[in-house]
Amino acid sequence: MHTILHLGLGSFHRAHQAVYVHQLRQLGDTRWAIAAGNLRPDMLDTIAALQAQGGAYTLETVTPQGKRSYTRVTSIERVLPYQDDLAPLVAVATDPATRIISFTVTEAGYYLDARDHLDWASFPDLSADLVAVKAGQAGHTLYGGLVTLLRARMKAQAGPVTLMNCDNLRHNGERSRGGLLEFIEALGDAALKVWVLANTSSPNAMVDRITPRPTPDVVERVTAATGQHDPAALMGESFIQWVIEDNFVAGRPEWERVGVEMVASVDAYEEAKIRLLNATHSCIAWAGTLIGCRYIHEGTHHAVIRRFAYDYVTDDVIPVLDTPEHPCPINLPDYRDVVLDRFSNPAIADTNQRVAMDGFSKIPGFIAPTIRERLARGEAIESVAMLPALFLAYLQRWHAGQIPYTYQDQAMKPEAAHAMCDASDPVQAFCADTTLWGELAGDPRLVDAVRRARDRVGRFVTAHTGVSATAA
């Protein structure tokens, strides 16, 4: 039996990676199972519920047509309790049977700047983690946590292990590997660096399944449908996709048997997903919030918001992702339409609050690349400029205390964001922010396009609410 140690026992892992392992086990291949826990004291109620159920839980899936189905997922054989010293995680990490350490992290959780170096200045918790690890304590960021686990594995001579990302960061394997090695260099642990280079691999991967935060009604539906009360139940859409670079240093499950695409390069799939799905998702969440929508499907069914998203993809994204020199292996117009169909699913009840978060990571990660490439080719950016303009209007609402929910953004410096909104020219200040734009910051073409788009956003909000875009 081989083990996958997963860090980040959240909804997405349980609706995605754990499902693929479960499906393989259902085919009779029981050579792999999951042990999972968290690096921080998060989701303690969910962990307790899973422990009480032996790691099993029920997943409800819903099609865009509203058909629901229920699966009892049993691939998580060990639910590891949280301890500040990470001892339960270390015990699994030092077992030679553990061949993969996987993790699900938000974009901001990688702590990378525009040049993919660790951004020590912007993230005090990263610097604090370095100090803690130097003092012999366990780390609780991704890098500090991995160092704690990998040091112990090296000392135990437990053998090679693959470090596998299961999240939305572009080029996630290579970028997280760079961050990890930089963290190890800052520690001054030359022996660990040599061991990591020789005994780990970091495949890039693209993941996709919309998985809202579980709500009490999910538990109620699961109880009604299955007769089993399951406080760890969760819900996701029926669509699921996983594309992985086949670069595993210590073996892997035969995931291709259950529909995972094992490929030499994930680049084309990654770019399509990030720009056609993730960026469009954010567009709809920001626009929907501005006119009082609570859910993603409400915004997707709104003709004007849907047109913002459709035009962004059609006018500006598809032309840079599918060119005669570099044809895309994916039919992008079909993919665009599937994405909008998925977002329109009312049964998912995905909230704008969940999707709108982390704009200071999503602008540089999801949206700026299209702007940069269009400008480099001397092409217009009118449609893509609507997305940062929507986020700026959203930010101004947040600044005024008029977002109807808590906005979470790990990469945002609140004082800088408030100053941007207070500026005499918020568009100019927004477009000059290097966290958002990197080398594009202050580019007159960006400023002009976002200013025009901001006027369109203002007219859209006023037309549908009767008030200005920056005030409720």
C-alpha cells in the first residue's frame, strides 16, 4: 500500500483529488490511499466529523440541468489531527510508503512576487515562519511546512517523494519548487537543498471542479437522499477535470484509468482554464456583487454581465491563446460555452463572496497576462480591460464599507488599497500598483483602457441599480 499525504483538507481536495483516488479503488486498484491534514488550525469541526466517520463522507454532484447524485467517498483512510508541532503529518511524511505529498493552496499562499521570488516584504507571516523554522519549530506556511516534513523524511532516509500541487496557480509545480528552494536557501540548509534536488519532483498540474463552501442545506439533502447524517458532506458540480505533467519520482496511481490526462506539458490546458474559466469567474463575481447579486449563476444569467464575460474571452483571450504559430489543442470557443453553461447552474449556489476573493492575486495571475500579450502585439484591450475596471469598482465599494459580505484578500495591503481608492484619480493609482501590474504598472495604454472601461462599469451599475458604481 502506498500513501498520498495531502496538506489542506478542504472542500476542493475532497471533491477532486480524493474522488479520483476513490474511483481507482472502486475499480479494484487499492494500492493507493490518502492521509490528510492541515498545516494550520483550520476546519477543526470538519476534521472532527471526518475522524468520527473514519475519513468517509458523501459528495453530492449536480449537473447544469439540476440532476443530483450522491457518492460515498472512502479514499481518505487517515484524517490527521492538527498539532502545532505537525507531529501527525511528520509521522506520515517519514513513512517510506508515502510516495506523494500533495497540497491545495490559494494563489496568495505561494507568497510569490511578479518575478516568482518569495515576497518577504509583503508577507510578514512568511518571514515569521522562517524565524520559527530556524529556531527548530514546525513551519505553518506551505514552505515552512514542507521543510519540516522533508527534513524529517531526509533524516529518516525514507526515500524519494513527489511534491504535487492541486490548485489554480499557473505553472504550479515549478513555481512552488522555486519558492521552496528559495526558502531552504534562506534557512541556510545546504544539505536539505541537495536532498530535495535529488529526491523530489514537482509536476505541474491543472485542476477543475467548481466546489462551493458547504452549507447546512447540503447536509439536509444528503440526509434525505441517503438516510445518513453526514456533517462532512459537501457538494460540487458534475464536471471534473485533472491534467497532470507525468513527472513522478516515486511512482503514482494509474489515474489515467479514471479519466485523468497524464501529459508531457500542461501549459495549454493551464492557460485555457486560468483565462477562460478563472478570470471569467472573477468577472462575474465582481460585476454581480456591484448590482446586488449574491450568487454566480445570477450574474451569469444577467445578459450584460454574460456579455462582459463572453466578449472578454472572444475578443481578447482566444486570439492570443490560439495562433497559427502556436495552435491550441483545445477548442476554445466550445470551452468558453461549456464554462458559461457551468457557471449558470443554479443548483451549485456558488457565492460571489467565495469567487470574488483574492483580487490582488487574480489580477496579476489571471488577467494581466492577456493585457500584456495584447499590448505586445499592438492590439486593443477594450474587452479585457473591463475585468480590472470591475474589480476597481468593487474595491471602491469595499473601501466605502458597502460590500455585503467580508472580502478576503491575502495579497492585499488594506492601507494601500484604501489609499488607492482615496486618490484624486483612483484609476491612475490602481493602474500604478506594482502588486497588481508588475512591469505594466503606469503604462498609459493600460490607464486609458481601464479608464474607458471604468466609465462603462459606471453606466452599467447605474442602469441596473440607479446608483453610482462606487456607492450603494
